[in-house]
Amino acid sequence: MYKQKNITDFPAGFLWGGATAANQIEGAWNIDGKGLSTAEVVQKAQNRKAVSMGDVTQATLAVALADKSDVNYPKRRGIDFYHRYKEDIALFAEMGFKVFRFSIAWTRIFPTGEEKTPNEAGLKFYDDVLAELAKYDIEPLITLSHYEMPIALTQKYNGWAGRQTIAAFNQFTEVVLKRYQGKVKYWLTFNEINTGTWGFHETGAIDKALSEDEQLQIRYQALHHQFVASAIATKQLREIDPTAKMGCMLARMQTYPGTPNPVDVRAAQFENEKNFFFTDVQARGEYPNYMNRYFNEHNIIIDMAQDDETVIATYPVDFISFSYYMTNITKEKMDADAVGNMVVGGRNPYLKESDWGWQIDPIGLRITLNTMWDRYQKPLFIVENGIGALDKLDNGKIHDEYRIDYLRQHIEQMREAIVDGVDLMGYTMWGPIDLISFSTSEMSKRYGFIYVDQDDDGQGSLKRIRKDSFYWYKKVIATNGKEL
Ligand code: BGP
């Protein structure tokens, strides 16, 4: 007989916390042996302009590298977490964090990517961060690669476009998986891997003189190399620490049909498939059929080595994580485009948007969670969600009820999805402490519960101030999501 479960709320042990990335918080970009990463150069090449993330060539990169000035460069991407991690982790602990997501800067460990031995000072920094988290019983969730790589590998191999980058990456992953073995239960391979279809940071520099199809060829080949590297990292983890779990990470973009016209419905279906392509490969262990046609139509031929398919099939991830900021719509004929920092899609008349044009859709999160659970039947983890806003200091306080509203509405929908039957491991909202925006390289797009006194030009005391949302999230965690 069917036995009804009675799930009404967040499960005990739900992992509440926040998420960051090395190149957006650490700073200290040129000390203790750290090498230069793409994140510290690329935005400089673009003079902080977001729209052309994929628009960097080897030539513009060389100019940025030659320019030694740091004008318009907020503390070389960071809020000095490198020196203030104790204070920041204490603040996370005060909010009651169960988990903290951060990434390891590859260039702290292998400054140019291919040294024979790792940089001990870099490894030691993350030892210290882990020890600090352990003090407060905060679980680390570590991203192995968050939007950066040694710039030297971009110059030598054109980043992930070159197959040699796989070996360099897996040398790095082996070192860190061994070093932090027993201290980290949850790992992620590549942050928002799907952005490799348009972003510079994953695929290497792309020459815009190439045709669209030629550019796509480079991007999908680079992504293939990342799939292989991700599977190899999963294999390493199984051998080094069989109790730890490896996840993949997708920028999930649910696409709705703009009208019930079957043409739009089909277009939306394919947009969703193109987005799921990444998790399909990493969680199911093979290239899905629907991409054949796309590859054929765009003359894309993935060059695979003999064992690539086997390693991808043998080492799928244990869980699936994703970021969730917005949804899109497709329409055969777009009448009004929604132009956000990172995506271009149809404007949905039922949704409001952030100051940066990202359309806010809490119910879309419930839809996303159900869709992903139905598709994969693997535990899900929301590892980014939040709203970038312009915060105003008011007598030393920040009254950010707009942030509380945004998060409350999304958490309510998470609860609905859990009651719907979705297996959700946890929630790390993006940027619990204000950090450098990835797309604009500026400070003023703030996500945090904790304000950081730094402006877009890197000026400020770096003092940390608790916002109103800080106290709100503390209550959310203390009541395991009952009080929103
Ligand atoms: C995600 C990235 C993060 C983060 C976030 C917010 O795509 O994984 O690194 O930056 O988006 O984006 P932004 O900083 O551009 O507002």
C-alpha cells in the first residue's frame, strides 16, 4: 500500500549558510606566492564593463597584463578576507551558519598552474580558514574552480580550450583533496559551468573575428575538457575520501514559453535542454541525444580522447547544486527584451526586477527545484541566490527590508518544494558579506547581511557593519526556517 509521508517543513540538519568566491573576497592578490588569475586581469582588460564578458582576446589580455596600475580596481577584487577571515567567520557564526561556501584560488596553490610542487603558504591559508570554521561547527562547502584560473594557462593553452589544462587542474585537485581530506564533506567542481558558452573565464580568450559557429566550437570543446576534469576530480575524491560528496554547479535558468503557441513552447523546451545539458552530462554521465542535432547544425565536433566517455560515465556527481537568480521567457518574436547583466531574454510582464534588470521570480525557484528533482533524483543544493542592491547607510545602519523580502519569498518557495517532495540539502545565499560583483567588478552591487565599507574605487575603511537582514537571517536559521 502507498505509504504517505508527512513532510511539512525544512528537515533537521538543513544546511543554512552563505556563499562566496576567492576572487571576490580575498584580495591579497599578489602576496604569499600567489600567481595572477584570470579574474584579476580580465575585468581590467574590459575596464569593468560587464556586457562583454566573452569579449577578451589574447591581445587585450596582453595590454591588461602589461598595465601595472591599479586604477579603478577595487583592492584587486576583494574585501581583504585574506586577513580578516577570523572576524568574518565569527560574524557568520553569530548568524548561526551551518555551512559556508567558498572557493580555493588555484593560483595560491599553483601560481602559474604547472609548478612541480604546490605553494605551501597558499595551502596553509586554507588550513587556517578550515580550522576557524571547525571552531564554530560550520561545514565547509568548497568550490574547486570559481570563475578563475592561472592566467599563465590562458596564455599558454587558451585556458580550457587546451586539453593540457585538464592535467594541470587535476594536479591541483589532487593536492587539495588530499590536504583537506577528512575536513571537508562537500565539494563542487566548476562554478556555473554553463556560463562557458558565453563567458571568457572558462573557455579562454575567443577571437571575435571567428564566426559564431567557430566560437561555439571552441567553447564546447573547452567545456568537454571541463567535464573530463570534473569526472577525474570525482574519481580522485572517491579514492582519497570515499565519505565526502562531489557536486556539480549550474547557473539554472528556467525558461518559460512566452505564449501557449506550440512554437514558443518548443523553443522554451530547447532552451531548458541547453541549460540542462551540463547537469545531464555531469549527473547522468553521458552526452544527451538532444545536443547531437544542435552540434550538427552548428558544425561542432567534440574531440574526445579514448577514455573520456568512460571516465564521464563512471564518475557522475553525488549531488547537484545550482545558482538561482532569475527566469527567462522565449517568444518567437521578442517584443521587449529584458537586458540584465548576464542574460538577455524576453521580459516577463508578471515579474518585477532588480536594479540591475534581473527578473525576480520566487515561484520559479519552486518550479526549478521540482523540475530538477524529477529529472535527476539526486539531492539538490541551492548554492547561490540573492539580490544585488544599492544599500544606503543611515546613521551607521542599513535598513535593507528589500533584501529580507526577496530572501523570504524565495525561502518560502523552497519550503513549498520540500513539501512537494524535493530532496534539498541546503541553501547558501550569495554574498553573505558584501563583496566584489563578478559582472561589474564593483562594490556597489551589494548582496550581504554584512556591510563592508569600501566603494567602487576601492576606497573605505573595510569596516564590517551588521545590516537589518543580519538579525533576520539569524532568526531564520535559529528556527530552521519556521520564522521568516
Ligand atoms: C554568479 C556568480 C557569482 C556572483 C553572482 C552574482 O553568477 O557565480 O560569482 O558574482 O553571480 O553576480 P554579480 O556579482 O555579477 O552580481
